[in-house]
Amino acid sequence: MSRTLRGARALHGDDVAVATPAFATVAPDAPSIPGYLEQVYSWAYVTPRAVETFEREWLVNAILFGNYARLRDAALDELGRRVRGLTLQVACVYGNLTARLLGRLAHDARLEVIDILPIQIANLRAKLPADGRVTLRQADASALPQPDASVDQALLFFLLHEQPEAVRRATLAEAMRVVRPGGRIVVVDYHRPWRGHPMRGLMRMVFHRLEPYAIDLWHHPIDAFMPRDVPPAAMIRETYFGGLYQKVVITR
Ligand SMILES: C[S@@+](CC[C@H](N)C(=O)[O-])C[C@H]1O[C@@H](n2cnc3c(N)ncnc32)[C@H](O)[C@@H]1O
């Protein structure tokens, strides 16, 4: 039986609160699904069919023009070769990012992963080995359940480009609120490619047709969406693949 079929009940159901043995699972407060996910991203995340279609590493890699492993590892390296303390992954992703992160977790470290969609939480649970250091919970990135300054580091991997501006601002504000002073927020996402980039026209068309909020990251740096009341201690940006992608490391 395939992994997807084994996960089928979870993929269709609301049983996110049912704990897999040795997985710490927190009962959801059941935040409602944001309109932009239902209306814009149903094809990618919301339906069982979407999960079955996109949960393929080769496909995720193709969507990123062969850069998946490089971007994943660039993000993970910022969290540490050995990841310590409490790490918060804000939103699930297709592929093996979380499994690789788990592989770097120190024995007394912890990982919390949140996502707004129960189907994505269930899909991630089916991909991970049972591990008591990991907590999966349904939550909204723009209204995180974690207390202030309770997290050592947070990871936002290709989340911000999918969010309308107000939600993106709230997500960054929430990450700044929950990460402790001196802790880090690692963002990997789209960025405006250099003039003459061979994928520039194609990506503009993809954004126009499928990902309407993503173009904001071509027009503005991540700084533009940061909360004004909590200035970060540092923000360092690195770009990849002719500028089409960026990694921004924010020190709280
Ligand atoms: C992080 S992005 C990752 C996209 C990436 N291309 C991939 O490979 O999966 C997609 C995830 O973000 C989640 N998401 C979007 N808006 C959210 C929000 N406000 N709170 C929590 N999760 C959210 C979606 O449910 C989806 O699982």
C-alpha cells in the first residue's frame, strides 16, 4: 500500500488531534481556512488530489528549476548542522525539508510545525518517522499560538509569496513576536530575478495566472513587510539562481 493510500483517512478527515504514538500532537483550536487558500491555492494544497499530485520530490524540484535541494540546505544550514533548542517551522511543505530538519535535531531539541490545513498536517505526519521531539498542530501563521519569545528560531520556506500583503505582514510580525531576542527567522522565497533572466517571463506569467501575491516579492524586499515596532537586530539577504530566489536571515 502506498504512503498516500495509508494516509487517505487522515487526508480526508479532521482527525488532526488523534496522536500517532510517539508524536506529540496538540489539539487544534481549529482556525478557519483563509479565503486566499480556498480561492487561489485550492489546486495546490487544499484537496486530497492536490496533495497526491504535488507530494513528489521531483515535481517540487522541477517547479524550483532544479534548486530544491540547494534552497532546502541553505535554509537548514542557517538553523545549524546540529539544530538545538526549539525550532518552529511555519507551514508544511511538500518534499523532505521537515524530514531533513528532523535529521539534524539534537537529542534534546524540539521541533514544532504548524499549518492552517489539517490535510497538510496529516500529510506531513505520514512522511515523518514517529518522534516525540516533534509537535504538529493546526494553526494560523498570522496568529501563532506560541507565547512571546518562546522559540529559538523559525523557518518560513516559500510561505510569504502565497499570502496577501496583510497576512504576510501579520506572519512576519508573529514570527518576530514568538522568536526570542537574539534568535533567528530564516526565510526562503521568491525574489526579483536579474534583467535578462531566462525564466523571468515564464515566472511573471505563472504568478499572474496562479500566484497573484508572489509578484510583491519582486517589487519589495522582505524588509518592507516587517513590523515597524520591533526592529530586527540584523537582516542578511542572499540571492540564488540569478536572483529568482532569496534567503533572508533575520536576527530578532
Ligand atoms: C509553506 S507553503 C510551501 C510551498 C512550497 N512550494 C512547497 O513545496 O510546499 C504552503 C503551505 O502553507 C500553508 N499556509 C498558507 N497560509 C497559511 C497560514 N496563514 N497559516 C498557516 N499555514 C499556511 C498552506 O496550507 C500550505 O500547506
